[in-house]
Amino acid sequence: METEELLRDAHVLLHPIRYKIIELLMNDSLHISEISNRIQEDRRLVSYHLLTLEECGFLESAYEISYEPKSKGKALRKYKVTDKVGKVISELKNRISEIPNFSSS
């Protein structure tokens, strides 16, 4: 991965709200309302960050039919992380380990 591309991806991925979203979605695919509630951020703000993450290839989304009582039968857009997240994190770790005299605690 080129350094410039890695820096761009790291900038997108490591934004505090986007990082929270990625961390949350590592174990489950969730709807925007669930994400917004769990990270306690405004839904419009979460929507913006989801769009950014999806445009950069860190997330993908698909519509699923809900079986929850409140939204039974509705199509909900659920988000999940892509393999790109792991690749970028791994590449960042590799690059950091190559820095002379760098010690991670």
C-alpha cells in the first residue's frame, strides 16, 4: 500500500466517531438507529460518518427485513465492516514497527 493512500485511509478510519462506529461494527451488523444509540451521537452525524466510511470502502450495507416487534416487516439498512479495516490496521502496525526507537506500551 502506498504511503499516501495509507495516510488517507488512516485519517478516515481514526476519526473519533468513525473509530467508535468501526469498533462497534466489528462484532455485529447494525442499523443506523442502533449505532446512534450505542455511541450516543446524533443520528444525522452518524449518517454522515457511515456514508464516509462506506465511500472509502471500510463499510458495506445491505437491506434486511426486521423481525423486531417495533419494526417487524420493515426493510432496515444494516452496516458491517469490510476486510479493508483489518488490512489498513495491519499495515499501520507494520509501518509503526519499522520506525527506529519506537516502543509501543
